[in-house]
Amino acid sequence: MRSGFEHLNSGQRPFERFFMANISGSSGNDSLRGTTVDDSLDGGAGNDTLQGGGGNDTLTGGLGVDTFVVSTGTATITDLGYGGADVLSVESGAKVTARVFTPWSPSNATRNNGAVVLQSDGLMINLGGLSAGYSGFKLEAVQSDKVTPSTKAVVFSGTPGNDTLVGGKGNDTLVGGAGNDSITGGTGTDFLNGGDGDDVFVFDKPEDLFVGNGIVDSIMGASGTDTIRLDTTAAVTMAATVSFSRVSGVEKLVVNGANSNVISLLLNASAFAAGIRTVDLTGDTNSTGINVINASTQSGATIALSLLGSAGPDSITGGAGNDT
């Protein structure tokens, strides 16, 4: 393992560049570089630059506007945004998990050509100012003491690229922005906005999607073809009284579940007013369940629906248009 340091002149005061496995910076502006093994770098105060090596590194910026550079390997950043608008630079193939310490709205200096998971416990993350050329971010709400869904509300705004946003147990606000985004609200009454692109709103329990006579979350699509997708092994019974008044601009309703539990979708007129034109049960590959799709309340003769059944002997009723 290479060790030691280089003593450089920053123009105001000297700073050191280290090549060690476990190092801590000074109160000034440090530049710390890791090795090919698993490093732990702590910048301390000052505007520091921390560069991981090829191992599984842990990077802590400390106070100041810090820059984290991960070109290879895997890195965990413990305090992204602490003390300033930190900059993150991730190269192709590198993987980063970063705990956001304060509300973070990075400048366009932040770049991601790898895979980045940003974790927040009730804090705002806004990536809307980044270049459209950078995507691959996953934003997820987790508790600060362990990786379980946060009970605090989070506000996430994605990049102009393709993002994954995952809420927690609070009443979250998740905005995908441009790009083809995957948005999971979790529990709570969430506001989900896909923005432009072909977005997918993901639910893993029927009760997260609808309760009683209404959809739980506010779900907004925009341009593109947007989808509500329910991935579940539970029985699904959506009564004809369930209102889609909280949904707009969503074209597809997809339910996946490869078991014998019945999926019954009795759609009222509000579903079609929300934009639903395709109902898809092809993800249910079990042939023993008799699923139901009933779209008979769709009374517009010019509206054509696409109703796709499962592997079983389904009961499918179309609307007034030329359905398939």
C-alpha cells in the first residue's frame, strides 16, 4: 500500500495530498486521495476534495463546500451537503451511496455517469439544476439510524434524465422532472409528479394505491405515456366506486401478480377522465385465477381502450368505443 503525502501550495496556505488508507484532513482546504484498498477519508473543516480509490471507501467531507470524486469502486458518503453545496462527481462504473445531511440542491458541477443512491431522512433533495446528460440517480427516504423507510416527509426533485425516486412512510412530494422516471411513494398520502417522459408510478400493496372509494396519492403525469403499476401477490379488488379524481395524465393501469389471487378492476368514468386507456394484467402469469376487467362505464364512442387479460380465463368488458 502506498502511503505518505505531497505538500502543495494553494496560493493562500499549504495543504497536503495524502495517499493512505485512513486519513483525516486539517481545518483548511485539503485534498485527500484514497488507495486501491478500502479507505476512510475525513476532510474536516474547509473546502476539501475527497477522491476514493478502487476499494469500498467511506468519505466524510465535514464543514465547508466539499467535492467528492469517485472514479472507480464503491463509496459511501456520510454527510453530503453538510456545511455547504457539496459537489459530487461519479464516473462510469462507480457506485455511490450518499446520506444527505442537509437540504441539497447541487449546482451543475455535480455529475453522475455511474450509479448514485441519495438517502434522506425528511430532507429536501432537488436535482433539477443538473445537466440533462446526467441521470442514474436513485433518491430514497430512509431513517437516519438505519436503512428503513423514513417516517418524515421528504421532497425529492429528479434530474432532467431518468431517475428513481422512493418515498417513505411520510406524506412525501416526489417530482420526477423530464426523463423516464420510476416513482414509488410508499405509505402516506403522497404527491407524485412524473413530469415529462414515460414515467411509472409503482405501488407494492393495493392499500397504498387505493383505500375505500379513492386513490390515496395525488398522481400527475405529463407528456409521454405514464403508467400506474401495482406489483403484488395479494388479491386486488377495485370497486366501481373508487374515484380517480386525484389522478391526471396517466394512460396505463398495470397490475402484476403471479398467483391464484383474483384481480378485479371495476373502473368508473373517473378513471378514463384521468387518462386511462390501457388496462394490463399480462403480468399475472397464473392460469387458475379468473380476473375481471370491467370498463363498461366508458361511454365515449371515440375513446378506444386496450384491455389485456392474464394467463387465466378472464372476464373482460369493454366500453362504448372500439376496444381491443
